[in-house]
Amino acid sequence: MKTRTGYLYQRKPGGTWYVRVMVDGKPIIKSTKTADRRKAETEKTKILEPYVAGDAVAVLENIATRLTGRKAELAAIEDELNPPPELNEIWHKFIESPSRPDSGESTLKQYSAEWKRFKAWLRENHPAAGQKTEDGKEPPMYLRDVTPELAAAYARKLTADKVSPSTFNQHRNLLRMIWRVLAKECRFTSGNPWDNIHPRKLATLANRKRALTKAQFDSLLAAVEGNPDLKDLFTVLAWTGLRLADAVLLKWGSVDFPQKVITLAPMKTARRQGKQVHIPIFPAVLDVLNRRQDGKVLNPSGYVFPVLVARYQHDPSAVSKDISAAFEKAGMDTTEERAERKKAVIVYGAHSLRHFFVTAATAAGMPGAMIKSITGHATDGMLEHYQHIGVELAADLAGRIQGTDTALLTESAPVDPAAIVKQVREFAQGITPEMKPETLKAELLKIIGET
């Protein structure tokens, strides 16, 4: 582009100097108001300044346009020489990325299923779907082609499929994470399309597991009378608050018989926190453990339920199916159809016994802080999610208060380790040389409730 320089001229010798410049094909003439050539040159610079600036802007705009085009050319060349990962490569790239969270095996299994569902949908809805290249093959599919509109369409698909709010949020969160982790590798040029998808509000009260009354729990135990492994497992689940995997894989090394405490790091939080929980051993659980150890010298790495462990490690769903069958046999339908859900909602299962523990422990007077410590609930709100003080339980509790049913209160009397330590300390301070070993033993057993 030609730069506007303009030039000076005089209309008559010795007269005023004028500046003449061409702008858009039209001449513009301005007076310098001086007959002095040197001063006229200075005024010429001032007069031409806005026109020269306009030229500079135009030049820069032209350069920017050319650079943009050049960048597009370079990007196309880079895509050809080193293309971004295609759809089939995304999961592997995500798993191998050092930027992704260090998720556990079960979490990654869930992620994989969610990704496969989205991938199958995207194959039908990607902008390149149905097209063919010159050689008749399908064109490559890239994640960078997923627009906010396409993300919104998938969200609508999940809603149409009547997935639960929790499942919806899990899909949305995974896809946001994949886009974030692979942003550079996939060469995303715009924002994360999943940021525009708002999470669904969790309907916790509508979908939570149902509580078991004492009568239902007794029916459940009666239903597995011929299966001692499952019966003992139900007892442990109901009186420890453990999740199914932690109960099935419980080892003898976690059981402290002298202090009557089970200590372990729950599998769900072990990777993130590594925090151990300390669970008082209630009488019903103690009976199970005593019967299973049968006076033998125990291997700390051995399992309390070796038969169930073998079945669980071969197929984790097999134990869950056995538990569902036991609930059904006890007269409790494990699932329920809901109008807003495509799949039936699970209302009874192993997790119901975790709810039973929280409810029963609360009804028996165990402090909420102690229950939260055992179950790993960080908030009172989450604890309330597990406390089902309904009509049946209220009637059950009323009966116990009246003295007509003291079994549950007797069985679940809370153990307060701090109180026991205090009593032992006070007793130790009163020991004299004259006291006989039998007396000491009797007093200590009395303190821990084994008189």
C-alpha cells in the first residue's frame, strides 16, 4: 500500500506554502500559513499526521488479515503433519494424561462407561457424521468440533432418557474434566462447552434407600438362615455402618478384640484421605467374630469372610445379587418404578443396612459426632440423609421406651472409649500391692462391661 507523503508548493514565488495530498482519489490542499520553507516542512508533518495514521491502521489491518490467513494455513499444515487425537484415541489420551485426577479403579470404570455412552451419541451427531472423504472413508472426528449447542443437545438427550440427577451430573462433570485435561492436546480454540451445562439438583429424599425396621431386619436374617456367611455379613453391615466392599473384605488385622474396636481405612476414601475409622464392636458383631475365629490363632492378613471374598473377587456383582435375592425372599421388593426415571430405582440393598446402622445408632443415643466419624459423613446434612425417623421406626422406638422391646437398645448400647479410659485410669490410681490378681481382673472386666 502506498504511503501518503504529500508535497509542498507555492501559488506564486515567495508566497505561502501549501500542502497537497491525495486521499481516496481526491486532492486535499491545506495552507501552512507561512512563506518560510523550513517552517512549512514542520507544518506539513502536522497536517499529514492524521492521514499517515490512517495509512498505518490500514497497513496493520492488512497485516493482521494476512497473519490470520497464514496462521490458518500453518494450523492446517500442522493438522496434516501432526493431527490432534481422533475420537477413538480420546479415552487412552485421558487415561495417560498426568493432568487428570488420580482416580481409583472403580471410579475409572464408571468414567469409562459414561465416556462410551457419550462417544456412541457423538458418532451420530458429530458435524462429520454421515460424510465421506474422497476415498469413501469416514472423515476424522475431533472433540474441538463439539460446540456449546452440541453439548446442550447431549444434555437434553440425558434428560430425555430419564437419568437420575446424580447420573446427569456425573456425565457432565466427566466431560468437563476431559475437555479441561486435553485442552492443549486437542487444540481447543474456544471455551469448554460443558461449562454452559448447569448441574441438576439432587433429589436425595426421593431416591435414597429405604430404612429397615427391626422387624424387617429380623426377616432378612431369617431369609438367609441357611447361609451363615450372608447372615453374618448382614449382621456386620447392620452394626458397623461399613460399606459392602469394606465388610466383605474385612481382615482379622482390623479387629482389636481386647479393646472391642474395628479399625480400618474405608476403600472409598483411602486413596484421597487415607483416614482410618474406629468402630465399636457391638455384641451382635462380637458374637459373629468370636464364632468365626473359633479360638484359632488368627492371621492378621486373613479375611473374616474368606468364602465371600473369593466370590466377590471373582465377580463383585455376584454378592450384590445374593443380597438382592435375600431382600426379595424377606418380602421386600428391591426396586421401584418411578415416572420420572427410565430405570427402576433401587430402594433396598446392602446400603440399606448402612442406613439401618445410622438410624438405630441414633435412636439408641449414640452421639452424632461418633456416628459421623464411623460413617465418614462430613456434615450433619449428609448424616440426616441416612437417618430415617419414619412412622414404623417411631413406633418401634416408642415400644422400646415403654419397655416392650429392649433388644435393640441392649444390643446397640454405645461404647464410649474416652469414658472407659477414664475409669481405667481412676482404677489404676487406686491399685494397692495387697490387691489380688483375681480382683484386678474382675474390676477391669466390669469396667469394659464384661461382668
